[in-house]
Amino acid sequence: MGDAFRVEGNECKRGEEYAIEEFTAPKRTLTTTIQVKDGILPLIPVRSDKPLPKDQLINCMNYISQVKINAPIKMGQILVKNILNLDANIIASRNLEKI
């Protein structure tokens, strides 16, 4: 059984599910910054609103590095919708006022 896994030591079903996902299809929440035009700061911290496949993080970073957003920006605002068709958005982690 090439695809069989046995998880031991977990105290709940979620632990087992996490361990299997981590081994078969690891995901991470992406955190980075995006360039801002006309803001009181040149960059705004952002994050993905759900975990992304670990093997796509560099591709997402390359895409985000080309993005420039106009201020003002509100915390939680979607700055990149459905990044790389991965069913996740990139959202602002803080407010940022316009100059």
C-alpha cells in the first residue's frame, strides 16, 4: 500500500489530519509586504487569507513583487484576489493612510 500512512501520538482527529496533510500536501500562510503608492509608508504588510501550497509560495512571491497598490488601504482589504488561481486572497495586515 504505497499511499498508506499511520499517524501515532495524536490526541485528536485534527492532529491526524494535519500530519497527513503536512506529509502529502504541505501548506503555509504567506506573509510579506506590497509596495504602496502615495502612502505614509512605502510598503504594507500583507498575508494570505488561507494557507497556500508550499510549492507555490515562490511563484506567489514573484507575482506579489510586481504589485503596487494605491493608498489609502484598510486592514483586511483584498489587495490581490485569487492569487495564481489558488483560491486564496492577499489581504492587508494594517491600515495605511494616504500622504
